[in-house]
Amino acid sequence: MKKFLALALSAILALSLTACGGSSSEVVNVYNWGEYIDADLLKQFEDETGIRVVYTTFETNEGLYSRMKTESYDVVIPSDYMIARMIEEGMLQPINFDNIPNYALIDSKYTGLEFDPEQAYSVPYTWGAVGIVYNAREVDEADLGSWDILWNEKYAGQTAMFDNSRDALGVALKLLGYSQNTTNKDELRAAADKIMEGKDNFQGFWMDQILEKLPNEEILIAPYYNGDAVTMMEDNPDLSFYIPREGTNVFVDAMCIPSNAKNVENAEKFINFMCSTEAAAANAEYIGYSSPQREVYEQLEEEIRNDPIHYPTEETVAQGETFLNLPEDINEYYNELWTEILR
């Protein structure tokens, strides 16, 4: 879920790709996380197909959900739990896989999961895990291993928290020993209280900013996604990453076609292109996230295949939880708690 400079990238790509496409009447509207694609692939797709790409970005699954209520897109790339919610609410249409032959290259371990059990509405795009990114030069090794480092007073004002309710409460729930999919309001209340307890320790609640502040050493510790950790560690070699011992969120983001899509055939062509080995490999290398495409994984250097940051271990996956779609009353309770936390 790469979110760096989402709005800037959205504006640049929307303008540049429109210009590249000229007056072509063929178009595909793609809505994705910011900085979550190799932009060269968009130009390559246009050159190969003659289909103009209108590419815009969002910062959170919840922001995507709200925007889809009023706008039409041809391809969207939500996370697992939001895909389940959209399926339930009729916001996505079944995919004709006959028109996406490269889907056969997606590893079966990432299909038929609980958010889309019939594998009818989504094509896996990336997968990964949430962990702690920290400055190894400044953070004591003895303090590593748990989510509780975010609350460690030794680093007061040098940590941060996610600026979205599902991820933030998910961190606190794991720290307290609860399921990230709990529907127990007492447990959710305890998680919210834990986050509020740390507000004096957190320099801020952020998404995009973490990708700037950690490499620039404006903060020392923050939770984030493994693919972005790879990028940040390239920018600052003093940064490192670990999966907390309490367990974590293991996520799958996938390409979907909204029920109100206006260019379904073009959407299918775009998804098929992104599943090709060439495109999927280039994309994985650029964004740093784990690819569900079988041939991409097979052709990786052994060092990357065995790197638990690039490709989380089976143990991490087994101990982790995939966010599930929650009942509406629990989603509303999340909103209430989040409003209280940010007050």
C-alpha cells in the first residue's frame, strides 16, 4: 500500500498520460494507491494498446470507498477487507477471466482467500505485511521485537502512528493480544485507549509523511508496510524493519473492476498487462512489494526470495491476520473511536 506523494503523483500522471494519449477515444480509468506502480508501465501499456490511461491515486481504503460512491473508475486496487465490503455492497462486478489469460500466472496461494472466496471479483496485485521501521543507529537493540516500542518513553516525540483507523487500531489490538478482526467493543475500546495513551509519545498520526520523516531522521520509529520499508531502507541505510512478535496484518491488494465501470474491455486489458511476467517483474522491482505472480518470484535472485522483508516468511504469514470485512455496526464504532482518538 505505497502512499508516498500520492496527490503529487496523481496530478502529474493524470496530466502527462492524458497528453501522451492524445485524442484517442479509448481510455481506462485506474484508481490506485499513490506511488504504487512503475509509471513507465503506464506509458508502455498506452504504446502497446493505444488505450489512454487516466491514472489517479488515493491514500486510504476508506477514501477509495467514499470516492467510488460518486465517481466511475475502470480499475481500482483496494485491500482485502475493503474488497469484501465492496463485494457485499454490489460495488464490484465479476471478472471475465477468459479475457485475462495472464491470470493463470498468479500463484494459487493468493487466490480463493476469505475476502473473495470464489475468486470472482479480484486479481491479486501485491501482498505483504505490516511491521516496525526503525533507525538502527539510534534505537537500542534491546528495545526491539514488539509493537510496544511505539509507546516507549525513551523515544518520546520520535515515534508515529498510522493515520487510518483500521491499521492503527490493528496495531493496538495485536499489542493487547486481541484479534485484529475482533467485533468485541470492549476490546476495541481498550485498543483505542491504548492509542490515546501514546499520543504524547507520537510525533504525529501520518501516512505519506512517514515515508519522508523516517529516511530524513525526523522520527526514529514508525509502523509501516514492508514494501515501503524496502524503499526507505534504500534511501537511508541506517533504517531496518521487523515484524513484531505479537503478530501482524498480512495483506493482499488486488485489481478489481467496479460495477459502474464504463470501459470494461479496457480494464481487462490493463489487468492482463499488469499480470504479465515482464510488467509484474518491473512493477515489483520498482515498488518493493511482494509479487503474487509465480514467474516473477521464480526468477528473483535467491537473496531477495529469501529476504523476509521483501518476502515475509511462512511463519510471519501463519502468525498474521488478514483484515476481514466487519459488520456495519463495528465499522461505525471504528469511526466513533477514531474521531475520539484524533480529537
